[in-house]
Amino acid sequence: MAKRDLYEVLGVNRDASEDELKKAYRKLAMKFHPDRNPDNKEAEEKFKEGKEAYEILTDANKRAAYDRYGHEGVNPSMGGGGSGQGFDGFADAFGDIFGDIFGGGGGGGGRGRSNVYRGADLRYNLEISLEEAARGAEKTIRIPAQEECEPCHGTGAKPGTQPKTCPTCGGAGQVRIQQGFFSIQQTCPKCHGSGRIIPEPCTSCGGAGRVKRQKTLEVKIPAGIDNGMRLRHGGQGEPGVNGGPAGDLYVEIHIKQHAVFQRDGDDLHCEMPISFTTAALGGEIEIPTLDGAANIRIPAETQSAKVFRLRGKGIRNVRSHAPGDLMVHVIVETPVKLTDRQKELLREFGDIASSNAERHNPKAKSWMDKVKDFFSG
């Protein structure tokens, strides 16, 4: 059975820090530890899988090899012929001492190897507006890319010349070194594992066979997409090595803060200030929505923080396309910069209201009763 991606096993991004890896592993270990799941083979396998992923990704050398070559880059059994035991098993254990011994690809013992590797995945952070997230949009992005060098057609050799088979390893990409009783296989120091040397490198790419370019891509953003979601573009990552498949590009969505609305899933929230008079006597107010203005009726005696729901005025779900709602939080605004006449009228109103506080201010009366009970108790 094919092994799962190590980052997927731990549930982290490919650029996760060591602290993030540690937290993810601790969470996984707590859930699947054999002591917590006795006689549960599935939990035991997941625990072992997570332990292996953590040990590889927290080792800088192993993580670099895995990011470049995948599971082959950290599979010690790929370093030489046979079953991976005996002398080769010893080399596996001491691989870090002798350098990049088993960097991937099959076949020591003179069989050679192809060095075909999948390219690395890339991530692009794309910032969009709330309106674009709600309605969908098309964006043009530019990403750095490695492309085949045109003068040498990807060979890395100066036009008119060709790469030659490495004389040190005979094109195998690996050499064996005798260490006493032990035979150690490691990457060829002459060709660095490619099996070829380039006597006259191409002046355009310096022998790499690839050059850096800016690549333009059209990204289609589906309506309803939420913050943190990712769009996968297969084959748009870094190119593979020696004909290997290209990696993928993941476009991660980040939604800008909106001046009016706050998003909560598929629902939208906004605050709407209303006057003291409208709150007391009632009236009709105009509110904004993503589709334009709408009117709502404010009943008399509305209190501050009252929430009015406008169904279907939120954001359509990216999968089900069912619309969310718009939640309008009304805030009663205290008038400011009053004239002498306004102050006089409010004082008169206050005197009348206080004469029958239980009727006009029931919440204040109830609250004061609770305060009295608290201190008397």
C-alpha cells in the first residue's frame, strides 16, 4: 500500500515550523497511543505512522531529502542491492556520518538508477475582497517558475556539445566505498548523483538545464470560498527531476477585512446605529447588503443590541450553494452636541420617566432589585 504524505499524516502545511510539528504529533500521539487504545491495531498503525513522520520532519537533513525526493529520499532500503540488511543495513544506521548515502532511486551494485523525482509543491497566498469571495472572481497571478533552458534544450550543455557519462560512477550516480569490513554506498561526488558530467556548461543556465522565469496563471475563484481554503493547480509547482512529474501549486485564499461586514461561515454580521427616537418610537431604516440596500422595520421600544435576521442575504455556501443570513445588530446611539432646548426637553422627559420608572425602565428596575438583594443577602 502506498505510504501517505508525511505532512498529511501530521495534518500540517509543508512550511510548518518545528513547534507546529511538535504540537501536531503530540495531539496525534495522545489520540492513538497504544496505552489508550489496547488491542486496536488500526490505532497502533496510525501511532507508528505519526511517529515516523515526526522523526523525519524534525530532522533537517531528512526533511530536506523528503521535500525533494519524497519517500524515496528517506527510504534506507533504496540505498543498495539486496534486502536492505547486513552491510547495507549498517550503512543505513550510519547514513548521516557518511553523507547523503541513500538519497533515493533504486539500485546499487552496478545496476544504475534513473534519479527521476517529482517536483516540489508550491504555495501562493492570494488576498481577495469579501465581495469577490461571495460572488466568485478570476484573478491573474505571477509565480516564480523553473523552465527548460532554450539554448541547451534542458541538457545543461553548451549548444553543439552533449553531457557525458560520469567516469567515476559509470553513469550509476552512486559509488561504493570500502570502510574496513563494510561496503558503503554513497552519492557520486563527481556527478552528484546525476550519472552525467557536463564538460562545457551552457552559458545561459550555467549547466542547470533550467532557468528562472515568471509564470502567469489564471485562477478561478468559486463563489462562496472562505478564508484559508486552498485551490489546487495540478502540475503547476516546481518541475520534476530527469523527467519526473511536476509538483502542484496550492493557492491559499485570504479575505481582506471589510469596512461594514464581518463573516461567520456563510452568515454576515453588521452593526447599524439607530437614533434614540427611532428606538423608542419605531420606524424604518435602510441597511446595506452585498446585493444593494434593503429596508427593515424597527418596532417601537427596541433595545440596543437587538439582532434582526435577513434570511438569504449572507454568502452562498461554496459546496451546497445554500445562502447564509445577514444579522443586523442595532446599536442605539446617544445624541451628542445637544442644544439648550434639546437638553431642556430631555430633562423634562427624564423627570416624567423617573416618576414611573417601573413602567418606563423595566430592565433598570429589575437590575436595581437584584443589586439590593445582593447586598442585603
